[in-house]
Amino acid sequence: MSEGGNHSRGVEIETVNAGFQIAPMIDVVFVIMLFFMVMAGAVKVERELKTQLPGIGTPANSDEQQPDEITVTVEESGAVTLNEEEFDSPDKKSLPDFTANLMRLKQEADSRGAKVLVTIQAEEQALYERIIDVLNAMAKARISNVTFTVGTDEGF
């Protein structure tokens, strides 16, 4: 054996304590700072927003008329009703009586200075084609304030 003593021939492993690295932290801070600088230009200042809070305000004009609310129902059979009064048969695609009545209601509302608000209540199995026929009749009468509901209000 060797005379010089026991030497280990293995690889010596040095443990290196890197400590706290400040350079990556500075990079992260710069990226975050850049993000906030870019986003600061996109944020509107509160004083620039035109908001009106609820409370005592100017009273509404009493001269202004309440809107005329009309309910149109499209049934599964194709029947079209206006405020629960049926117009035209389900086979008439152009709905002439319905259109004439809508035009008359629109003219009356315009002469009073009121708006016409129409709600179309379509049954769940009503044909889309029939709903389009109703919309075409409203376009001829120049009625543009239209909302939709589907199904019935039962169960609510």
C-alpha cells in the first residue's frame, strides 16, 4: 500500500452558498415598474368620468308622454296576437291587418309625441319564420323599439 497515508480518491464536493442575488430582483422590479407605467396611461381619472349618482335631481318633464307598450304574441300554430287580439290567419305571410294596425298605433303615438315599445312573446315551439314575418311588419310600420321574451311566465 502506499506509504503516504490514506488519501481518498473521490471527488471533493464544495458547497457554495450563493447568498441573496440582487441582480434578478432588480430585473423583476424594473419589469413591474414598466408594466405599471404603461397601464397608468390607460386608466381614466375619476374626475374625468361623467357619472350621475342617484338622488335629488332635476324632475322629469311632465309634458313627456309615457311610452305605448304593445305586446305581440307568436304562437306555435303561427297565430299572431297584438295585445291579446288575433290578427290575420296563420297562412298569411305578409300579415296585412297586423301591419295596418301597427301603422295606426305608431301614427297615434307620434302625434302625441310618445314612443312605441313592443315586446314580442314567442312560444318555445313557434317558427322563426313567423317571428321574422312579425319583425318585417314592424319594419314597415317603422317601429324600432322591440324586445323579445321566449316561453311563458308560468312558474316564476
